[in-house]
Amino acid sequence: MTPHLPDGHVQPAGLIEDPLVSALRRAGCVFAEDEAELLRRHASGADQLDDLFTRRVAGEPLEHLLGHVRFGDLRLSVGPGVFVPRQRSLLVAHEAIKAASQRTEPVVLEAFCGVAPIASAVAAAVDGAQVHAADIAADALVHARRNLPDAAQIHHGIGFDALPESLRGRVDVLAAVPPYVPDHAFGLLAPEARDHEPRRALTGGVDGLDHVDTLIVDAHTWLSGDGVLLIEMNVAQFDAVASRDGYVPSFDIDAVPGEDGQTVVARFRRRP
């Protein structure tokens, strides 16, 4: 039977579909043609191409295979076993750039930075910004170092414990995409994330807010007098955060909604 294309068009006789595209499509790749082209361009030869396609069909993220991901205008280094920046996090980057641009030589910190997409975006867009990035994952920081300019400082450790004392009370813009998936929802994540990214970069406790709460509480110590804290989270989580009794009185809080309808950037400004 002659195969049919979308919109009722009939595939010309004798036209054979690319077997690599077919394999990717069967594996569930929505943009199979584009992925096939990217992998062909990346492979150094037939053997590597075969290996890349085998791994992609098995579910390994395309970005891990290519070694990079597009993030706005940036091409960021990534690799196997690290969290891949999501396009929705461009909203955090834009908010961080906007906040930093309103200051002279702002001190900007990306916490839970992974490969440092937010810090990289600020460094590329804001002249004079003093950029810092911190994370516990040493393998992700290898990529962060490649993504950031030489002048940017990288700190390896758990949360704010990784930071030098010289930053205490001096951070003008603190931005983060912390792990915020509730533990019970881990199994609902796409296999690419669940099977190939570190769980510690994805889940954040029973309600997903363990790291978010820590960020907000500890931010008091590290933010400058007019500093701003920006955190990506699920839209439903924002309501829970905004009603917390412990730290809400210290901040003015609002939400910048994401276009996906699922995420927001919670924006915290210190009250006078």
C-alpha cells in the first residue's frame, strides 16, 4: 500500500524514507528529521554515527550526545550525566538580566547553577557584572567553566556554604532554578530526564520546596540591601510559598508567569 503523507498528499513511488529518521520517529522523537541531520553533522564517521543513533533511540538526551544546548542566543556546553537547561528557564535569565542592568557593576549569583545558564546569560548581556555560580555537582561545574567568561567565579559546594564570606550581604541579583519536582512525581518525568539526569538536580522533597525554602531563608544573609531573589518553580507551588509565615514579612513577593502556563519566576524584593 502506498504510504500517505500529511494533508492527503501521496508519497511518490520509489521514494524511500531515511531509515535513521524512521528509527528516530519510532522511538518517539518529534523532530526526527532535524535530529538525524544534527547527529550526522556531529559524527566523525559511520561508526560514531551508528553509536549516536543507537544511544538516541535508547532514550539518551540529544543534548548529551551533541555536547551542547541552545539557550537563547547562547550555545552552552553540556554532557552525559548533567542537567540540561530547559527553554522555560530563559524567563529567569531575562529577569536576572533586567534586574542586573538596573545596577552599576552588580554582583550576580546563580545558585544551583548546573552548567550555569543564567549566569552565562547575564555575563553575556550586562557589562561590568560580577558573576558568580555555585553548585554541588563537580561534573556540571566543568561545563559551567566552559560556558562562563574567565572573570566569572565558580564555587563548588552545598548551597550557600560554597560561597566566600566576601559575598555576604553583597549579592544584588540571586537567581536559581533549584530542584523543585516533588519526590512523588519523579516517576512522571520524561524518561530522558528520569534516566539520564541526576535525581538531585530534579527533585526537592515531599512538596518540591525543600531547596526553595532554604534559598529564601538564607537569602537574607547574602542579598544586598536592595537585592532581588529570583526562583523558578511550578505555578501551584508559588501559592504555597507566598503564604509562608516565616519569611514572607521580610519580602515583597510577586510572580512572573511563564508562557508554558506551568512555571513562574517568583520574585522577592527585600522590604525596607
